[in-house]
Amino acid sequence: MSKKKYGFTMISVLLALALVAVGCTPKQESGSSEGSVFRMNLATEPPSLDPAQVQDQVSATVVNGLFEGLTRKNEKGEVEPAVAKEWKISDDGKTYTFTIRDDAKWSNGDPVTAGDFEYAWKRALDPNLKPAASAYAYQLYYIKNAEAYNTAADGVTADDVGVKAVDDHTLQVELNSPTPYFLGLMSFTVFYPVHKSVKENEQWATDVSTLVSNGPFKMSEWKKNNSITIAKNDNYYAKDDIKLSKVVFSEVNDSNTELSMYQTGELDYAGMPTGLIPNEQFPTLKQNNPDEFKIQGSASIYYYLFNTTQKPYDNEKIRQALSMAISRQDIVDNVTKGEQKPAYGIVPPGIKGEKEDYRTEHPDNYFKEDVEEAKKLLAEGLKEEGLTAMPTVKVTYNTNELHQAVAEAIAEMWSKNLGIKTEVSKQEWGVFLDNRNHLNYDVARGGWGADYDDPMTFIDLFSSKSGNNNTGFANKEYDALIKEAYSTDDQAKRMEAMSKAESLVVGTRAIMPIYYYSTVYMIKPGFKGIFIDYKGDIDYNRGYYEAK
Amino acid sequence: MVRYVLQKLLFMIVSIFVLASATFFLMKAIPGNPFQSEKNIPPAIQERLNEAYGLNDPLGVQYLHYLNNLIHFNLGMSMKQQYVTVVDIIKTGFIYSLQIGIFAIILAIAAGVLFGLIAALNHRKFLDGFTILLAVLGVSIPSFVVAPFLQYVFGVKLRWFDVAGLNDPTDFIMPVIALSFLPAAFIARLVRSSMLEVLSADYMKTARAKGLSGRVILVRHALRNAILPVVTYIGPMTANIITGSVVIEQIFGIGGLGKFFVNSITNRDYTLIMGLTLFYAVILMLARFLTDIAYGFVDPRIKMTSRKGG
């Protein structure tokens, strides 16, 4: 049997090779003498690192390290000066004058000027931007004439847009209406400056050598579809505050692998916002690694939409009955397991109100779960509709294990509490969105995250002209309240109007809120100053490593 | 031979045209667009985006436009990753998929033939049963079980290899083994059954009667005939393996081609869907073509000239 010997030889050669290689592979350690390296997972390749084009959390996570806007937010969510050292706001709240700091520099050494901001914002609004118009340019619509220019309205040019560099250090911005959260918006990607050299090279953001940035970090290495490394930017004005020498982003799109990489020390951070920890592991991890496993609320909401143009979901009582007959706490405890908070409103905790948290100032007690009441409402609703029994409820969601588990749990609760039959069905992402946009559903899953730190980012969603309403809900009173909130910068009045509006949409149950999201992540002990902000984005810029 | 090759090439071009057309219209028939997300883009901007990517043109115009580009070997730009050409995506991904793929194919053939031979030569003995058991396991355990198992044992518990990535030479070991598991088991079974058939054939008796040595008989007469079904299988297997495995690349965090087959469709990245489909088709056809040629060498009974269009 000489063949057998070959086999054994081969296997031993392979094993020997493996052992030798293992011996000579130095593992990269986190804390080294010349600053520390922080390694996290993006899961996928960022579609674009051009601040004007960023529209997803993966791209934003990298761009937030590479660029810096006029202001920045600290761990407490307070606005701090960044590229702008100070600013003045006119009495009517509509004109902002920013003073750019003298020592702000690009990664190539050029000074950052007011003109760079004017150029960047107008560029983002340019309807003919290459390769395609910016999908998030509407975040700039607070600025005078921005919307008209962006939508290529007649006779409006870039010169009409209300942003102007008076000189190298002075940037003047005119708004359509007073916007109390405008300063906070300055740390949003589309408001970042870009270097004027990008004019000559439209593809600047795709290559390490041409990606000039002004933030704490600069591009260092980019293995396409594999990993991205950013390194400390020595031209950053506050470089002494930056303690991490490098941030390395992997692109591993598998939650189990990500967790294994964290456990073997190939990653210093696992989980949201860009990665994921498998949720069936939550209880074990929480028990075994209490210092590393973290859960924090984030300003996003998980809800079900009712198609209010469809019978019998046009009946308010039926919608109320469905919404009251489920136990949100049970879903959070037994299905999602991430310590999410049961939701009875549409604005999550963590969003700024008049003085404190909006949710604390205006608790979401718009309704209560009550099975008996739900039964009564359902009977009344069916009678109004001339029905003897509730037709089978069709719940649609996009293909995802968690969405499926939630839908099945709700179906069971409806069946048990109201005796209703439910059919749950998953749809491929694109098909699902298409059906939802065209109101081709009975009950559909929805999710929404904050774009900025104000309840309006959620309230606006259900105005009758919102492109994301998707429920058929159109209420004149609601629209009037939104208009009222937009017209003033009196925070007390604004919050009051928005709370009233919220009670309308939740009260009539155009949607059925389920829970407020949480961010679940793990971080290696020793890393400090790395935090998750109110909307669940990670901020590693001023992070550092301290060995115990 | 020349006529045969020309015939094959013509057939390939026609097939690619048919495939491109079918994929194009099927892909456009699914609802959605490359810019879809939970948050809808304002309609005015959506319109601009459609315009920029030529999605507002009538379907027929888009189709002709695509064919025209295709004739000029222009696969276009990705609609999701900005300023990245489809060719670039395929190139960067293919390098990784090809690397692990080639090692996996070599390992699969070596291990498959070896185990197949061991089983056949020990027909109905312990080693036969044992290898067959292994082969059945290999064929029936899916890669999404094998890969995490290897990863857990050798990556997490024993810490011999990195859990994911392709940064060191050793990082290849786990994905290559996981990738070759199924084809190796399949080849082992093929070799075993055809070996058993060949060993009992008349010409084997003749060879033995001529007094040839055991090794000569085994290699020159038995294995050469028994390998034929394996050669048939190797073509499509190669095409399959080198274009990347969705599961294994995902689990081992390898930036190969595999993930794009699924992602491009979820993202409605139309140009990338087309590019990948065509790329896969070309590889598959080439592999088949080479298999046919290889057949001619291994099996003298097959004459290229006598086969038409096959």
C-alpha cells in the first residue's frame, strides 16, 4: 500500500507547515509604545468616503474619523467648537456666523478655510454632482435656497445659496427658518469640508493618495473589499488629544466570525453600529464578560405600519385593538433580548427636548396595553365595518431572522388575546420596500433612526408630504402642528407642538410602536474614551488605551 | 480539432448573448433600484440619480446600450460603490477566490483520488468502510457547518490560526480545507466506484496475464480509466470553486467574489449583477471546454473531430 504512505506524508507535511507558520506569526497587540491600535469591524466595504456622498453608517464610521466639521459633539452630546472656534447667531435665529480657527489644516498641510466649507456644501447640493447627485443633500435644505438649487429650480444658481465665505476665517450661513439644532448638524457628514483640489479629480475619495482630509485621522491603507486603515493625522490642530495611532477596520460580514475574532483578540470591538453580535449569545456574554458586554439605548424605533388606506385597517378602533393586544415587554425580554425599551411613542429616549431629554419631559403614555379593552375595541371596530370576524392579518417584513421572530411572537399574541389569525411573510429587501412604498401591504415592519438630535427627525416622518410616511396617514392637524414647530425657535413651544403631533399619530395608531432600539457591543478592557453617541454611531476619535 | 474549437467558440458567444439578454430582463423585472433604503431619497434627487445612471431610458434602449458596451468589453461602473468599475470589483475579488480556489482544487483532487483508491483497493474491508463513511460525511455536511467547526476548533480553541482574514500564508489553511471538503468527498466516491468497475474489467485480467507489475497496472491501466468521471466533474467544479464560495468567504472574512453574487442582487447593482453573471458563465464554459480537450488526452477513444456541438 504505497499510496497510503503518500497520504500520510502529505498530511504530515501540511500539519508541519501549519505549525511552522503558526510559530512565526506575530499577533498584533493593542497597546504598543507609539500609541495604540484600535480594531473594529465594518462588515462591508463603504460605498463612498466622499462626505457629500455618504448615506450609510459604514461609510460614516470611517468618514467621521477622517473629517471634522465646524462643531463636534462630546460624550455627553454637547456641541463643542471644532474647526469653528466660535460662532454668532443673529437675534432672529436665521443667520449664523462661524469663525474658523487659524491652525486648522488639511492632511497635506494646506489651511482649512471658510471657502472650503462653502465649496463643500455647494458641491453637495450641486444637482450635477458626479458620479450622481448626493442622496443626503436634503440635510442641507435648512440653508436658504439650498432646496431650490439642489432640485435645479429655474433661475437659482449656486450663488443664491445662503452660505458664503466672507474671508478665509469667516463663514456666514443664512437659514430659511430658525433651526435650534443647526449647530448639532455641523458634525453630520454632509456638512464636512472638502479640499478644493477635488475639483480636478472627481474620483479623489477612492484612493489613499488623493484622499485629503482634515480630521483626527488620515487614510493610511485601503485593501479594497478587505480592510481599511486610518492613521493619526499629524496636521490635525489638536493632534495631542489624539492617542490612537491607527484604527483598523475589517470587513467581515458574519456575526459569529466577528465574535470569534473579538474573543481571540483579532478585534478590540465587536457589535453595533457597523458589526453585529449574534443575539442568541447575549445572555451568555452578559454573564461571562460583564465588563466588556455593553448595552446602551439608541435613538431609533422599531414599529409596525398599518396601511390606513386598506380595509379594515382604515378603522381606528381595529388598529388600536391590535396595538393594545401585544406585550412589548415580552418581545423585548424573550425575542430580541438586547434590553430594548418597549415603545409607546415614536420619539426614542436620548433625543434632546427643551432642557433635558424629550422623552423625560414628554413621557410616551399615549396609550396602554390592555387586552380586555382591545377585545372591546375590536368588536366595536368590526361592527362599524360590518364584519362578523377579523379577516386574516398579513404581516410583511424583510428577510431577517430577528424580524421573523418578532412577527411570529406578535402573531401568537394576537391569536391568543384576540383570536385573530395572522399570516407572516418575508420579502426580499427591494421587493419589500417597493411594496411598502406603494402601500401594497396590510401590516408592515418599519424602522427609523435619528438624523439629528431633535424630535422633528421622527415627527416629520408622518407629515402628509413626507416621502417616508408609507401608511396613508394624512392629518391636517398633524401637518399644522409640524408647521408651527418649524416656524419658531421657542423650544418650549416647539416641543409642545411636536408632543401633540406625536399623540395624534400614536393615538390613531397609524403605526404600532414596538420598541426603542439599543446598541449592543463589546469592547476590550483598557480602551477608554470610545463611545456610542445618542443615535448609535461610534466615536473613537479621542479614544485611548490604558493598560491596567 | 480546429473546426471543433471554432464550433465551440461560436457556441460560447451565442450562449453568452442569450444569457446576457435573459439576465438583463429578469434583473430589471424585480422591483427596486440601486438607491433604495429604509429612508427614501426625496423624489427630485431620486430622479437625478436615475438620470445619471441611465435608468430613466426605456428598457429597450437600456438593453441596446448595455449590449453595445458589452461588445466593447465595457462592463460599466458599479451603481453602489462609487467610481469603482465592475471590472475592478471582479479583479480584486477574483484574486482571493482564485488563490484559495486553486489550493482547494489541488487538495480536493489529491485527497479524493487517494481516498478513492484506498477504498477501492480495500474493497469490503475496514478501510473501505471507513473512507466511505468519511466521504458520505463530506458530501452531506454542508460548508456552513464545516467552516465554523474548523474555525471554532483551530481558531478559537486551539488558536493555531487567525479566525478570519487572509493576511498570513497560514490563513489559507482553514478556508482551503473547508472549501475542498465536499469536492474531495465527491471525487473519492467517483474514484472508488469507477475503480471497482475497472478492476473487474477484462483488459485488467489481460494486463495481469501479460505479467505487468502491480503498480504499472494500477497507474497505467486502472487509474487512467477510472479517472475519466473525475475529469468530467473537475471542469464545473473548478468553475464553481474559483468564482468564490458565498458561505466560506463570508465565514472566514475573505474579500473574494462570492459575496458579490448575493450582495449585487440585494443592492440592485445592475451593472455588477450583469458583470458577475457573464464572468461566471465565461469561466464555466471555458472549464467545460478544457474538460472536453482533456478528455481527448485521457481517453483516446474520444476523437474531437467526430463530436459535434457537444
